[in-house]
Amino acid sequence: MFVGDFEEEEVKPVIESVFNFNREPSTKVIQSEHKKVEQVNEITEKQKVQQAKLHLGYRTGITYRDSDYRTLQVFNGVFGAFPHSKLFLNVREKHSLAYYAASRLESNKGLMLVFSGIAPDKFDQAKEIIIQQHEDIKSGQISEDEIDQTKRLLLTS
């Protein structure tokens, strides 16, 4: 910062000799590779805990650069991103299987991740209901209200 009585033409070369004003990115942006999944992997770790974590990962193949990304955002909003979503209402509220249940997108790698905190003895039931919510959306079991609420929340978030 320069403060005081000075001529800009005299100070500008001094600043330019000290600071680099090259605004080109210093790192190269690498596009993630899409991986084809041949089989589902399930990893279970057991500990004596009151609250277990049930996480599911889906490879969508859609990143923020794809034309279908906005559609995926709506899918995720209906599925688990918001309080009116199917995961929250069905897994947590209706069946009382989770302390929390939500999904979010990893937009660089094309992943949709589901996070839930469950009682350890409710693992199978919670997993089944989470997967069922996903299948319900895929088969078109979505109300106009769910779509409208999701679109409004996406616009304001």
C-alpha cells in the first residue's frame, strides 16, 4: 500500500518489480476419471458404540461440468440433501432408524454420498430403506411437491 503524495507513474514500476501480477492459474486443473464399477464393495468395521455410521457411495458419472448436473442436483435434493427429502422423512422420521440421514454430491468425481447415524442393530433395516428410497426415485415415485420444494431450496442455497 502506498499512502501519501506521489505520482502513480513513478510508483507503479516499483510495485510491478516486487509483486507478480500474473493471474494465470498456478496449477493445472485435472479432470477426474470415470471408473466403471463391476461389483459393489461393502466394508464393515465393528466397534462397541451406541451410534454407528452407515455410509453409502454411488458413482453417478456426472460432474459439475456435465449438462445433467442440474438434474442430479434435483435428484439429490429429493433423495437426501434437504429436510423434506426421502432419507430424512423415511429413514429418520417415519422409521426412527437414524439420528441423521442425508446425501450430498461430490461434484468433481461424480459421486453421491449417503451419511447416516444409526443404532448398530438397525444396520440391515436402515440400509434396506435407504436403498429403497433411491429405487423409488429412479422409478419415478416423486411428487410435484417434492420437486417444487427441492427446486426452491436449490435456488436459495
